Amino acid sequence: MTPTGPDRITTPVTADLLRGHLDLERTAHGLLPHRLPARARRQIPDDQLAVAEAQPSGVRLVFRTRATVVELDTLPTKRVYRGFPAPPDGVYDLLVDGALAAQATVAGGNVRTITDMFTQAAEVTEGPAGTARFTGLPARDKEVQIWLPHAEITELIALRTDAPVEPVPAGGRRVWLHHGSSISHGSNAAHPTAIWPALAAARGGVELVNLGFSGSALLDPFTARAMRDTPADLISLKIGINVVNADVMRLRAFGPAVHGFLDTIREGHPATPLLVVSPLLCPVQEDTPGPLAPDFSAGTLRFKATGDPAERAAGRLTLNVIRDELARIVEARAADDPHLYHLDGRDLYGEEDHAEFPLPDGVHPDPAGHRRIGENFARRVFGAGGPFAGGPGGAV
């Protein structure tokens, strides 16, 4: 960890300094934010989701201070794939009064090496903690946010500053609870406030709780129950692509699973605006069923669908099949649920967007693609006439 000066004040990292999480776990090193509660975590069937929910996408520290120096000691757990170069260290974004003011990284930490792309089998090597250090901040009273790396498990050890810190009471802005897949999680985004939900939340003036789980938006009942029990003013679900690329169900099961997911959320949020978003454009799976498989034939990682399009007649799912089914379900339910809305995902990222910002690996957008999706969501959903328009702190 970075040496610290004698004038530093150490503030314990506690729940009142954190936002965007659903649970906190005390570890041997510090505090680990989770995006699913303990009850849900006990029901997780695989490492894919266990790792994804512990990666703090959208989780941030929020406090007021006059400090010009802020240091955050953390123990990251980084993910690498055997045989491939290690990705860059995760980025910590520091915002001053809502504007990005500084960035830092933490070297070292634990390393989770994926040894099998198909099974996600992994080996973990322990490493040292480190420090994200920010200097030269304005010497005035200000709100500081530190957004944690969206794809790097982060145990919080200590917060040090050269002036006192106080929590910022929550309230005044609507809470947006969002659930989606790896694109919502932030895959291929450059830094945590550049994932598309964070960009949309900033434009919409709302507090984000991001339940985007890489590879794991699979209509799991425990995720629905977590959403049911989480306070929220606005809720959105981006459903479909993981169901297709994991090839986990057929059309007969998909419709009732969607109904069950929505029924569970409505138990806790009977009149909350609830938006169902169908899949973004993804050419490899528009009309070809999964499962999805890695493809290294061109020398870089890309993904391909391996199913047989002819099996759509037998109930195999594709993105177009799912879009039609989601539109049908929402239309039918909206007759009795005036706060339920539908958005075709291609309105967020469609043919024209793909032509301008193609998917580098065939599935996930690049940073410019995240920006486009966030802009489109903010305009269509938070903007005038959108299902999330208006309200305290919302778009006008």
C-alpha cells in the first residue's frame, strides 16, 4: 500500500458511506460489497454469478469533505484467462460534485485465473492489498464519490483523508433499480462511470442500483426476490440475451418464467414504473439459437452461436423469438398494470448503431457503444414522454 502522511484521518468504511450495494460482508481484510443479499447468494448455482455479483458495478463511496487528498486501501481480486494477457487494472473514478475529477488504479491483489472458458473453472492466487490515491482535489466543502472498478471484486480496507469525512444522507433523487446481463454489468466499458447504466443514471438524475450480472441474467427467482425487497422508485429489466446464449430454456418455459419474475417484483412494488427491455441487436444470435461459444479462429476472442436455426420451430430461443414474446407478455399484462412498459432493445442499439459502433467480440459494445446505449436510454426512458420521465430529480 502507498505510504501515507502523518496528517491523514482514517475513517472506517461503513454502510452509511456506500451506495449501490444490497449487502456487505465482513472479511478478514475489510468490507466486501455484494449486489445480491446473503439469502440469494446461498442459492447461486455457479461461480459465474457468484463472481459477477461480488464485482461492484455501480457501487460507490459517497461523502462530504474538504480534503485535498483521499486514499482508499483495497484488496482487489482480478480475473485473467489462462493463455491471454492480463487485462489492465480496474479503474477507480473519483467525482467531485458529480463531475469526474480523477482516476486511480490499484496494482497487485488476488488473481483469479480462468483455466477453462467453457466451465469457468478457476485457480486463485493471493496477493497484496494496495491504495487508490487521489491528490490535488479542491480545498472546499464538496461531495466526493468513488466508484469502484465495475469488473474487479474489491474488498474495502481503509479510507484516509487530510480533512474530516461525513456521510451524505440519501434522498432527494429517485432510485433506479436495473437488472441485466454483461452489457449492463459494463463489459468492455473503460471505467465504472462509463458503463451505460451509469451514463443513463447521470443524465436522468437518479441514484443507480445496478444488478447487471455478466452471463447471469437468467430469470433466477432469487434475483426477482432481491429486487422485490429492494426499495426503488423505478425498475427496469433487460431480459433475453443470456437466456439465449446459455441455452437454458425453451419458449414453453421462457414465457412463464418472465411472468413469474414480474409477479415476484410486483409483490414488493405493485405500482412502481417497471420497464421491460428486450435484447439489443446482436447479429450472431438474432436468428441462431445458443449456446454461445468462444471463437479464436481469427486470432482474437470473438463469440459465435452454435445452435441450429431450424430448431426454432421446436421452441429453441433466439433474440427475435424473445423480442416477440416479451412484447406479447407486456402487452397482455399492461391491460391490468398501467405502470408496466416495454422497450425494444434495438431502440437502444440497433442496425444504425451497429454500423457506427460494431461489437468488437461479436457480443459486447466498446466504450463508444456504451455511450450510445446510455444516451439512447436517457432520451427514450428518462426524457419527456418516457416511462421514467419527471419526478423529483428526474428528467423534465
